[in-house]
Amino acid sequence: GEDVEQSLFLSVREGDSSVINCTYTDSSSTYLYWYKQEPGAGLQLLTYIFSNMDMKQDQRLTVLLNKKDKHLSLRIADTQTGDSAIYFCAEVSGGYQKVTFGIGTKLQVIP
Amino acid sequence: EAGVTQFPSHSVIEKGQTVTLRCDPISGHDNLYWYRRVMGKEIKFLLHFVKESKQDESGMPNNRFLAERTGGTYSTLKVQPAELEDSGVYFCASSSVAEHNEQFFGPGTRLTVL
């Protein structure tokens, strides 16, 4: 079955690193995504990783994938107040690219 | 280029009434998806159109929900009659094979059923 789990809330101080964790269950996932939702806005694709990769780095963002444990993490270096948002972990599987989302982690950045 | 747009942004209706949500995908995107987030829960897949055809409607909760995409452009999602548990945020997304099927999401419609 498909199930994506992540913690509900994370609070960090501005300038610190944030790490948001996620676990998923579908071993046939082709991509794993991180979406960001700012207040009043839609979901914005932040970054993604192919299921055959272990790590992807994009500026302040680092995605780590442990396929054996089905664990995905998103690290934001030098977290800024503008990073405050809800972050959704999601997996894509199947020929029709169905996206299964986690519940979302609300990141609060304290100035 | 305009992104995915949804209308209305908010809708408040009474139980038993009908509501129609609209989604305009990015021009040229054949794939259109509907998702729903009920308060405190995950964003759940509802259905997927390829052009005007329903490719996968396995997430539609019941027959009170009817989605259409006439002409393969914009889509509507009608709830009739609405129930309290239908309250939530309804997201639409569109994608194109040419863009690696990345799904671009609209801002969502917040539906409140009283």
C-alpha cells in the first residue's frame, strides 16, 4: 500500500539548519518529491530525487534518500524566515504518475 | 506564462447544496489532476484526466462527486449534495510529458460546508 509519514511541526532559529524527515512505503516509487506551500499559495515543487539516487544537492537544499529504510530527508542550510512554510514529502509511482503526499511538516523559523 | 488557476478561492455553502469548482490548467498540459486535503489529513489524490478522458478516478470518495473536462481544457469538480465531511482544500494540478510530468499545482479552493 501507499503511505507517506512525516512529523507535523519543526521549529528552528534563523541561520540554523533544518532537517525534515519522511518515511514512505511504496518500494516501486520512481520519484520522491518535496513540495513547499507558503500561506495562501499553492504547492510549489521544491526539489525531487530519482529513486536510484542517494543524494541530491541544490544550493541550500540537500535531499538524502535511504531506499533500504524508505527514508527521505530534506536539509535546509542557513534557514531563513522566508523558508517558513509547510513542507510536503511525496512519492510518485505507477504509470500514471499518481502522487501520494505526507501530511506536511510546518516549519517555523524564529528570527 | 500563467500557472494553474482555480476558481473560486473560497466557497462556503450549506449542507445539501451544490458547489462547482473550476480548474484551468497550464495551456498545453494534457494531464490534469484533482487532489483534496481534509483538515489535519494528507493531500489525497482524487482523479486524473488525460485530455478529456478519465484515466484514473480511484480516489473519488463517492458518487456525489462528478468531475468533467469537456474539450480537454479546463475541468470542473461538482459536489452534489455537499456534506460536512466534504470541507477541505481542493487542489488541481496539471502536467505535460514534455516537462517530465512535473505536476504544477494551483492555489487550491477552500470549501467549507456548514
